[in-house]
Amino acid sequence: MTELAGVDPSVPPSGPGCVDCDAVGGWWFHLRRCAQCGHVGCCDSSPGQHATGHYKATGHPVVRSYEPGEGWFWDYAHDRVHETGPDLAPPLSHPEDQAAPGPEGRVPADWARSLHR
């Protein structure tokens, strides 16, 4: 594996869902965790695209999937995926019983029409 810059394995995630969506009552499709500061943001298919927004605002270059059973990393700075990476502080995903898309109660019935492709 290529060395990943901008990773702090000791930092826990900011919570079980997208911090930015939670702040405005929004919803997400899938979640990504910043490997430098732990910020949990929503993926680029989500309406808010907050994980990429976090990268653009902070320059933190690497996220890890925050979905159960997934362990890949995305390196924004080099525009590439890494199938593996360093072990990060737990938890490694949102709770398995948390709905995707989520959170439950905020996802519109026609949610698939709002996804970015």
C-alpha cells in the first residue's frame, strides 16, 4: 500500500452520522470519515456532498468509508482509492442498525431522485 498522508489513526469519528446534515436536518446516502480529524460527512451521491466539502474547506486529503463492512480509503489529493490503509480508532462504521440512506425519519420517499450521479 502507498503511504497515505494526512492520516491520524488515533482520532475517533465525530459521530454516527454526517455532522453537517445533522446540523441542518438533512439526510445522507452513504457516509465517509475524515482520516485526519474524524469528521463524518456524506458521500458525493448524497445531496449535501459534505465529505468532499470538508476536504475542500480543510485540505484533509483522505477519507475512509464509514459503512459497515467497508474498509477502503479515498485520497482526494491524488484522486484514487486505496483498498486498505492504517487502522483507525473505533468505531469503524456507523451502527449496523442505522438505516442507509439515513437517518430514519429524515429521508424523503423519493430520495433516489435527489442522488447525484
